[in-house]
Amino acid sequence: MEVGEGPDGALSRGAPAIDEPVHMSYPHVLEHDGEIYCVPECAERREVALYRMDTDTKRWIRAGMLLEDIAAVDATVRQLPSKVSLLRH
């Protein structure tokens, strides 16, 4: 997955944001307790992984696995006031 930002703040093609040896897409980004997280689609790996933004290095760090042994396509995190839900196809 790649992201880039030009001097005017517009997004452009840039460097890999999360550099993994599998196809990743549909990055669902969310904020929780002051941290920024990303849940990209990586059904090929048969897992739903969670990445946390390291604000010092501006890099995504793998924080853990939410689900394993499942080819979840386009997993979507839904934040409610009292809980967080994960929807998947």
C-alpha cells in the first residue's frame, strides 16, 4: 500500500506505507484512545491484521492479529460509543 502527500497537501503516488509481501487494499484507518490504527484487507494471508501508526517515525507497525484462519475481504471497523465492531465479507 502506498501513500504520498505533495507540498499543497494533495495525495499523490508515494512510498509504500505498509510494505508486506502480500496484496493489501481497502485500508480502514481509525483513531482509538489517541492512537491511529489501520486494518488493511489481506485475505490472501487468511487473517485480519491491525497496524498502529508510530507518530515518531511516521511508519505503520504491526500491532497484532484481530482474526486468524479466515479470508476476510474488505474488513470494516465500526466504532460506536461503547464498543468497536468488525464487519467482513
